[in-house]
Amino acid sequence: RDCGLGCRQVTFAAPIASGAVFKVSGDFLVYMGNVYPLPIFLTNLRTSKEYEIEGSVEHQRIGPAIENDMVVYATASWDRTNLDMTLWRYRIGECNRYPLVTRTMTNIGRPMMSFSISGDMVAWYDSAIAGAGIYAMSLWGGEVIDLTPDHCVCYSELFLHGRTVVFEGRHTG
């Protein structure tokens, strides 16, 4: 069905996650499915071809975010003693994903989330560790940068543009 000039309508064959967040960059749409453990899909909007970029059965997924040909998302895995969260980088067209950072969760139910990519950087909200706050790092690895002087479970969605991160914090109530 025609949806107007410059418009692309995407129809999904399978149900998507309730409250799913769709992220678009150029010709690509990334989103999560709704069947546990929530697979991550990438759709090429030019060809309407859909790819599952993360669907391993041992992980719960969180995210994703996309910019140009780069996708980031987190997984949570349980080894019967620890619940570990890993932030992954996936480049469209490559076969492998690459881990950026892994955190052992100190409080179950507090994840890494709200990912934003700009250039060669990624920023996210991380409450998987006791010092919940906003963090950033290079998409190619390296040091994790703590961006918040006050740590609490009180930060909103964030947006990264270049080297600027915008977020709302309610650490004083």
C-alpha cells in the first residue's frame, strides 16, 4: 500500500516486542522481536529483507541502537551463579559481533540500556553495577568513561551527538 512520497511502510511477518523501540539509520531499521529471548532484527528498507542479528538462546537482549553501519545492544546471561551483562558491537555486513564491556550485575533487574551511538562512540545508562549512571566508550574498545558525578537509579533516556551527551537526571529528587 502506498504511504506517500518518500515513505516506506514496513510490515512484520512475526509479532514484535510489546513497546518495541525502533531505531532507523539510513536504509536500516533495527528492533527486537517478542519471543523470548527477544531476538534482534535488522531490516534493509531498500530491499525489505529482514535479518536476525542476535538470536542465541542463552541470552536476554536489551537495546538496540544503530548509526550508519553500526549496531549496539546488550545481552544478559546467567551461569547459575552470576548474571553478566555484555555490551556488543555489530557491524552490518560482518558475520561476528564483538564485546565492548561486560558487567556482573550486583542487583538483578538493573540493566544496561538506553544506548546511543555517534561517530565512533557509544553512550548508555548502566545500573548493572552499584554506581548506576551514564557511561561512554569507543566502539572499538578501550576505557569506559563515567559521565555522571552522582550515581543513582535516576537517569532518563540519553542522546549522544559527537562528544555531547544529553540526559535528564533526578538525583536530588
